[in-house]
Amino acid sequence: MGAVYKATDRQLGRDVAIKVVHQHLLAKPGMRERFRREVDTLAGLCHPNVVRLYDYEELEDGNVFYSMELIDGVTLQQRLEARQISIEQATGLLEQVASAIAAVHSVGILHRDIKAANILITRHGMAKVTDFGLAAGAQSGVFERLTK
């Protein structure tokens, strides 16, 4: 859907991640709305194991992006492929991810793309769920169908 870049927020003096939608994709029907839905989903979430949204911008040239917490670490997929994870670490990460998913569900949102590549692990061993591009809210009816 886009690319993620490391940047510096000059006003607050902190490093951030910037997610930008590729310009050619913005021309596709519904893509801008899908990106905005991802932003709205992240804006309503506050949990230590969910990546935090900082800002969203729509530029005059039509580009859209948002800034979020920069995670200094790797994906769970990378750790698994490198076989750099113990049973104890995996159990701890699973508990953190389950807590994040439970919090997301409690506000009526389904992530719909939970996988090892969408779970970041900080250098301190904390799991962070990211990539809410396919998330669906209660208003979509998906949540109600899946929870019945």
C-alpha cells in the first residue's frame, strides 16, 4: 500500500516512522478512504502494545501520510526466521499481542491481518502490533458476524 520511512519530528525532536501511500495507488478507487480508515482506527487506540499514531496530513499535491511511533527493533517474522526466540520469549510476546488484540476488540475493531510481519519487537523485547490497513470496525458488520 505504501512505504514507511524513518524521519525526525523537528517540532518535538523525536524520531518517527512516516507511512506514505504510493502516488499511483491513490488513484485507485477507495484507496484514499482505506488509508484514512487506517488512520482513524489508529487514532482511537491507546495500548502499550499497539503502535501509536502521532499525526496525519493530506498535502495540496494529493499526497497523504501519517507519522507514528518509530520502533527500534525487528519484526516477529525476522526473529522467527533467524530462530532467535526462546519458548519463554515467544510466550511473553504472545501475551502482549493477545492483550493488544483484546483491547482493539473491546472498542469494536478487528485487525484482520495479524501475522508475524505485523508484530514489531522493540530492542527491549516489547511487542507492538502495527499495520491496521485491513482493520474493520463495528459499523462494517464484520465484527458482529465474526463474534456471534
